Amino acid sequence: MPAAKYQELAGNLPAESSAQIKERIDKARTIQKERFKEESIFYNAQMSHKQVRKFCVLGKEESELLKMAMTELNFSARAYDKILKVSRTIADLAGSFDIRQEHLSEAIQYRSLDRNFCI
């Protein structure tokens, strides 16, 4: 865990309020509504494989990270799309246009947890 993340968790900083969380969610929904205005869907979770390829473009480092996760963790093709959809949502919640390594890493962790608990 990076030192900055540890400091956030261990520190006495106030937690994000419910109102702040709701505001981030509302902004993410607005982003998705705009993104999909020409599509027949409303949310990232509804994306087809073709839409995932269109709206979840990764940079070189992010592509390498996902490739490593797919290989090392033996994820399926279905998991590939799910990871990208969740990464896109995490990026939206963070207000990021691009899917970054931290968004992808978080989605990979969620998928790993899901796999471990749903067997």
C-alpha cells in the first residue's frame, strides 16, 4: 500500500460525508448520460463488448497492467469486460476522463475478491 494511502487511512482526516458521496455519484451519472447520449444505454454496466472497446480505451501502462492481471490471475474474457466497465465507473467517480492505473488496479482487486468469495 502506498504511503500516501496509508496516511489517509491512519490519519484523523474527516471521512467523506454522505452528501459529498451523493454529489460524486450524481456527477458520474451525468458523465455517463452524456457519454451514452448517442447509444441505447445509460450506464457503464450496460455496455456491450463493442462499447467497452469504444469507451474504455487504455494507455500503454494500463494495457500492460490488465494484460498481467489477465495472465497471472487467469481471468476469463468475460472478466476482462467487467474489469474495464468497473474501471470506467471508478474513473467517472474520480472525475477522470481517462482510465488510469489506480482505477484499473481497484477494479482488478474487486474482481479478485468477487472470484474468491463467489466460488
